[in-house]
Amino acid sequence: MQASPKKEIQKPQQQKHPGLQKKMDPPPKTDPAPQSKKMKDKILFITGADSGIGKACALLFAQEGADVCIVYLNEHEDAKDTQKKIEKEYGRNCLLIAGDITNEKFCIDAIKKTIQKFGRIDVLINNAATQFESKTLENISTKNLVTTFYTNIISMFWITKAALPYMKKGSAIVNTTSVTAYRGSPQLMDYSSTKGAIVSFTRSLSANLKEKEIRVNAVAPGPVWTPLIVASFDPKKVAQHGSGAPMKRSAEPSEIAPCYLFLACNEDSGYMSGQVLHPNGGEIVNG
């Protein structure tokens, strides 16, 4: 993946209002990029892509020309379906790696296996997450608290640390945070806390990697229809999922995935780093 060219300081010039683009030296580039596979021959490493948002991203990136490594826990049927679509429908390679990202050694080994297969990583999407509903702080068990933090944020440090030596100038990292990072969630306090940490991690890592010209951004979805929802809440709450959003519905994963593609593509978002996109059904979060 090539880095966006550096822009030199502009020549001294001035025009009368409102100004004419054709008289500017050099003129601004406003023509769209040529139509092509945005991720042609790129290597995507993505966690939690057996289903939901991660699966939608994996399929979209494959459609756009990427080979994909998918890390997932133990949802083998869903993962194999994703792999089959990537290979059969889009003609790209797909490596499946099953295991627990709350284990540092597994995270490191997953990166090693990816490098053995593909030789590099162009796009890293830290997407896997878990959540456990608790009505009060007192009801949050230490076990669930630790699992949530290790899965949602600590694993991001391990995976990104292991991946960076294999990411060149112009590579991109996209992290999955959440609307709950900005407005909280009374029954997902630990989950929301990890998502807030991901926002800070994204901004800090972006600043840290600016000299290496590796961009780091995030996506903060609102309610999305994924297996994590039906695994986290009772049937009544599942039936009402997304009804509180301004658009009064939950999103489909396929509506969220283009945000990741945009942030991963230098031609589209080469001037963005340390930022968060908010596909949340119209909720204003001032983030």
C-alpha cells in the first residue's frame, strides 16, 4: 500500500473573492481516483471476522481485491462460511486462525502464521469484542470484567505490537470502538469503558506512528444486528435492539463495513488519522 504523497508548501499567490480554481498554482486535485479494486492484492488481518461487522469487512475487502486472515474464537461454522465466500465468490485467499485473543502468545502466533502465509500485513482491523450485561456495578463479576478488558482492549496492544514490524509505510490500522464510548451504557459499564480506552488508544497510536506514515483510525458503530446481541441480552431486549436509535432500527453489518474500507484506503482517507467515524443511526455524540 503506497503512502499518500507529501504536499509541499504552496507558492505565494492571491486572488479576489471568490477565487478561481483554474488560476491556482498548482490547482487542487478534485478528479476522483480511477475506478479500481481499492484493496487489490493487499493483506488484511482482522479479528472477530467469523460473523457480524468483521465478516462484512472481510467480504467487502475480498471483493475489493484483498487476501484475508481471519482470527476468531471457536465459531467454526461461521468462520468456514466466511472463508468459502472469500475464496469461491471473490477468488481471494483466506486464512482462518482459531483461538483466544485474551492469550498473548496466541496473538503473537496468529501474526506469525499470517506472515508465514502472506509475508506482510497492509491493513490491521482490531474488531473482536465481548460484552456481558449487568444491571448494577455490584453485579459485574471479576471474571467477566477481566475477560472484557482482555478481549476488547488489551488484545489490541498485543496484536498491534506483534503486527507493526510487518506493516510498511502507507499501511492502515482500524479499531472498532462503539457509540457507548461517548455516551456510556448503564448496563454495559465495563464494555463501555473498554470502548473509551480504544478511542484513546487510537488517538495515541496515531500520533506515535505518524513518522512511520501508518494511519490509525476507528469506527464507533451504534446498534448493529450481530450474534453478540442475541448472545448478550434476553429475547425481549433482542427484539427491541436498535429501536432507541434516531433511525429506530439496528444497522446491518454490511452498512458498517464501508467505513472500514474508507479508512483503510489511502486514496480515500489519506488525510485522516486519529479519527473516529460514527455510523450510529443518527445519534449525535460530539466525539
